[in-house]
Amino acid sequence: MEEITRVVLDAMGGDNAPHEVVKGAVKAVKDCDDINVILVGVEDIVKAELNKYTYPNDRIVVVNADEVIKTDEKPTVAIRKKNSSIVVGLNIVKEGMADAFVSAGNSGAVLAGGMLLVGRVKGIERPPFAPLIPTEKGVSILLDCGANVDARPSHLVQFAILGSLYMEHVVGVKNPTVALLNIGAEEDKGNALCKETYPLLKECKDINFIGNIEAREVPAGAADVVVSEGFAGNIALKMLEGTGRTILSIVKEAMMSSLRSKIGALLVKPALKGAFKKFDATSYGGAPLLGCKGLVVKTHGNAKMGEIYNTIMQCRTFKKQNINDKIKDRFSEAEE
């Protein structure tokens, strides 16, 4: 029998909670016999939503959490809400009763809770948020995309190692290429952080460093692992997501503009559907906070059933590939 992956879902986090979160949980347990889900939230509300569906009753449990952390609450204040869905859920992972925690809620609270409650792997200085982003060649991983806006060169080197481990063992890319997000390809380009980080990445024997990369090269898949501090990384990520949505909207509008274009749209619809799906970031799950003792994943605030489901599958792969053990082994060696 396959080993069970136990995923905690923040049932109250995000714009579409709890209905989309519950739908994602139900689909996951129906599709996979080796997944169990713990829904954390206001019990009456969550159970009322669950009652709308038929599913294996022994594979989804509800844990009550009466408090809800709002999106605009300061992280350090938010995680003091001991009976909130985020804090209760993270503590379940901390206590070893689940493998992963997933939330579409307050990003700062998820970050602070992951760091302070679940804790960091020994040797990890700053866990980064590390989403997979669609590219022309498949996917790349971008880290950091918002957890650490004031990073040091040593942090970025760790991001490169973490990203390489993830791409190799979760995505299956052998010897993944690593690039530093910068404003030019030349070695001496960029701000002080980039200039100090470049030679450290160049000297790092654990990664396949190929130099600097400009933001316009990221969607083409010029590197498998794109390294940045959280401020620039978050801007790059949001720009990519916004550009993708805008292009999709423009194409749809153009196709509906006349009878002739509508007929053409019918002919190319199958091909376009596949292409657009490839560039749908939600197809790849959420952004894991790499380097915590347990897996913590942040999804988009407006996540719907599909993204929740894909994130649960992402947690399943993370567990099956023993990524946390690989991270612990790699960084314990560095400490010795």
C-alpha cells in the first residue's frame, strides 16, 4: 500500500473560501487513494460545505478553528491568534500529524507562521517562496518571490541550491541551470547585492550556474532556476501573471470582434486552449516555502478549486520525493 500524504488546508483563507477549498479537497481524495485532507476552519461552516458532496468520509476530517486572519492584518499580530485556521493548521504540521499545510490566506501570516511555528531546517538562513512559473520550454522556478525583500548574498546562494534540488527531484530536470535575475547579462551589472552574489554563485559547486538573466528571458525558459531577492522576484512574478492575463483577454476580444473572427476562433480553439493552459500558473500549484521543517505552501489569494487541487498534488509529489530529507541532508553537510 502506498504511503499516505496528509495535507492540511486552511479552509478559511482566500477570496473563495471555504467553497473552493472544500471542492479542491473533495476532488483530491476522490482521485487519489493515498491522500488524506484535514480542513481547518469554523467547523459548522466547513461541514455545511462538505455536506454538498459525496466523498470517502474517512479521508477528510475537519478541525475547528474559530478565528480568521484577515488579509490586511500584520503578520506578527495575526499569528498571535492561536485559534485561527492558519496557526492551528501550521501547528498540526509542526506536531508531525500532517506532511503539508496549504493556505490562500494572509501571505505574511503564512510566512511568519512557517518560520516561527514550523521552524527552519538547520542551516537554512531564510526560507524563500518558490513558485513554478510556465515558460516556453516547460516550467522554471523563481525564488524568492516575496518572503525576503532584504536578502543577503548568502541567502541567494541558498535559494539557488534549494531551487536546484526542487527542479531536479520534483520536476525531474537533471542538472538544472541557474541564473541570477539582473538588469543585464554582464558579470558587473546590477546593484550591490547582485554584484556580490554573482561570484558566490559562480564558485558554488552544487549548482549549474550560467550567469545573469534579464526578466524578458524568463518566459522563454532561459534558466531552470531563477534567483532573486524577494522584492524584485515578486515584481517579476506579478508582471508575468498580469501580462499573461492581459494577452488572453486581448486575444479573446479579437476573436469575438466579427463573424469572420468567430469562425476562425472555432477552428483554432483546440490548439489555443492547450497553449493557454500551458501558460496557466495555477496548473502548477502554489509557492512552497522551501527550507521549513514541514512543507508550507501559499496559493494565490483568489485560488479556485483547480489551483487548490493542483497544490495538493504538488504536496503529494514533495512527500514522495522526500524533498525535505534531501534539503536536510544537503544543509547538514554544510554545517559540518
